[in-house]
Amino acid sequence: MKQYISILFFISFAFILLSCSQQISIQGKPDVLIKKYLKDDSTYVIMCKGYPKPDTTGIQATETAKEAALLNAQYIARGIFSEEVDVIKDGIVDGFSINPDYVVITYSIRHPNIKRYIRDE
């Protein structure tokens, strides 16, 4: 009986995880990355979108979209650089533009000779 309950619990837990991952992919917006490029020897720029949380309006929607855009930029940067570059400490928001449905952020990572730390694709 205990094994049956354990198996049932495991199956339900796996189902919950699966449904959460599907929800993220369904709610995820396409084309988050707009542009990424090496500006100079010590600066890499990432421009990406962030979307507001559902059921938010006004300032709250704008601020959640800004936060999402920042997290998107940092996540993308972690995939680009090796561990020697701390994309959070070395990163700075250079600007953002507010659109009706999303926010575009310009995120720069500044690190000496940053090109050397770009991972092979």
C-alpha cells in the first residue's frame, strides 16, 4: 500500500512539473532577443524584450515588463559568456523603450577583453 501511494505521489508530482513547464512555454513570448553584438573590445550589448505579467495594467505592467526584459538579457548573457564574466556585476542597463505590449531593454556587459570570454557556439 505504501508503495502504491509513493508511486501515485511521484506520478502526480511529475505531472505538476510537466504542466508547469508547458504553461511557461505557452505563455512565453517569441522573439525575445532583438539584437546582440560586440560594441568594442570591452563591451557587449544585448537588446531584448520583456513582457508584463498577465492581468497587470499601467505602471505595474510597465515595471514587470522592465524586470522581465532585464532577466531575459541576463539569461541570454549567461549563455554567451564563460563563467569568468559575471553578467550581473559587469552588466548595466543603458536604456529602455516602452511599447504598448512590451518593453525593450539595452543591456551592456563591460569586461576587459570581453571577446575572449565568448563561448563557442
